[in-house]
Amino acid sequence: VPKDVNAFSVQLACFHELGRKSDLDSLLSSNSWLLDEQCCLYTVAYIAFDEGRFEEAEHYLHRHNEKDPKYAEAWNLLGSSILVPAQRGIRERAAAPNLIPTEIRARIEAAEVCFSKAEQLLAVCDSRRELAHTYANRGVSRMFLSKFDEARRDFERALDIDPSLDEVRRNLGTLFLHVGSA
């Protein structure tokens, strides 16, 4: 009897949303083959990200993207899995926003690459809201990398698509304050 991978993926997501961690863990341990299936890899990565286990999410997303490099949402989530802990590292270790340690800068550059791959894939489809979030995330990466003009363009593109993104508007304002233009 063939196993429906999509059904397992939905079941994993449901267990997560219902807070049934022991059922989720049991399902994965009794069906280890699920971690070789791209849709389950994405779901497990999403769950890890949602629970703040960013390295684990990154691991599963790399595996997913090796199997399916054309899934924009996975590239976007991979970029976020890299960027969120890098932002924490900046808060904890950077003496100033323009003095980012080399290893954190390299991580932010990797996140920017992921967001750019997602943008390329989303630019040819109808997922405008996802594209807006990708621009917003890449804009944050570029702002940290002192690529201010590119960050501004990404924030403006995101707002052109979805003007209700208040966090993007705040990021754009922060950028203008930082570079001294408005």
C-alpha cells in the first residue's frame, strides 16, 4: 500500500498546531522515511522554525532545497532561519550596527542569497503577498549589509505590493533615519 506523503505532512502540521508534540515525535520516529520526502522536510522545517529551533530548520530546508530548488517558500523560510539568529547575534555581539562580526555578516549574506532565489521564483508567479514578504526580508538583510539603496528598493517594492505591511514601513523609516534621507 503506497503511503500518502501529503497526508503525513498535514498530520505533522496538525499535531504541531494542536500542541501534540509527543504525537508528532512518535509519527516521525516510527516513519523515519518521512525525512526523505520534500513536503515533509518543509513541514518539519517550518515546525522547527516556529519553535525557535533555527539550526534544525536550516538543516531540513537545505535538504529540501537539494530535492526541490524551485519552491520559493522554502528559500524564503531558509533565509529567515538564517537571518533571525543572525539578528540576535548582532544584538548580543555587535559593538555598533556597522561593526557586525565577520561570521554574522557571512550568515546575513547567505540569507540575502536565499531571499534573492525566492524573489526570482516568485517574480514569475501570482503569489504577490509572498513576494512582498520576500522583498521585506531581503531588505532587512541588505540593510544590515549596508546595501542601503538596495534595501530601500526592496522595502518600497514590498509596500507597492502590500501597503498594509507596517513593519516594512518602520524598517524603511529606520533606514531613512540611518542614512539621513527622507
